[in-house]
Amino acid sequence: MTESTNTSSLDAEGDAAADFLEELLDILDMDGDIDISVEAGRAKVAIVSEGPNQNLRRLVGPDGEVLDALQDLARLAVQSETGEMSRLMLDITDFRAGRRERLAEAAREAVAKVRESGQALALDPMNAFERKVVHDVVLEAGLRSESEGEDPSRHVVILPASE
């Protein structure tokens, strides 16, 4: 698949997800704008609001649980329209962007602890998005990490450089 073919395929994913999410917002009588982009080889759709966005925050839910469910539904809507599996990322009111920054900072602190102690460190259970953020930070720091366990207890273990 060429780069332009892949980009147009990802644009089609974003458009299909945006259509689904716009209908959902209409049904819920919520205001929000939809931004579509392609990042790191994935379609990304964000629901944003210029004003107070308390209503939209309800679509995030505690710890992003509702957001994860809506992302799964958006992926199903894309698959229904395109016939292809989707790795689409959904963000609402920059929840994932903020969560990514907090996770990255926590991962950097964990890397420092592993370097200092020379011992592997198991982190708390995380969803796939969160584990990916941690793995990326650990890799950038020059250490290794592995995911262990089964959902919902799947977690990242950061390994010292010598292992």
C-alpha cells in the first residue's frame, strides 16, 4: 500500500467515525466540533468544544471508561462502513492528550527508580493506550519494558538495562 493510499484510507476511517460521532452528539443533544487527523499511522478523531465542556466530559467517564467504549463503537462504525478493522484513536476534550502527559511523567519517574535500584518495577494495571505510552517512554530512555498479565490486570514491567 502506498503512502497516499494509506493516508486516504485513514482519512476515510476518520470521516466514517466523524459521521457516527456527529449522529451520536445529535441524539444526545450535545454540542461539539469534530477534528480529524492522521497521527503515527492512525486515524485520530477528537471531539472538542470552545466553551465549557462539562457535557462532553460525561462522554469521557471515570478514568476514560466511557471514552474507551465510544472508541470501540466508533471503530465498529468504521468497520461497518469500510469493511476494514480500524485502529482509530478517539479523544474527547483532550482527555487522552492530558492523560498521555501525566503517564509519560509517571513513566519517567519509574525509569529513574529502576535505574537507581537496578530492580525491575511492575506498574499498576493499565489499558492498551496507557501501556503504549509507558512503553514508548521506557524505550526512549534506553530501557526495556514488557506487558504482563491478562486484562483487566495487564500491566507494564520496566526492566533495568542489564536484564
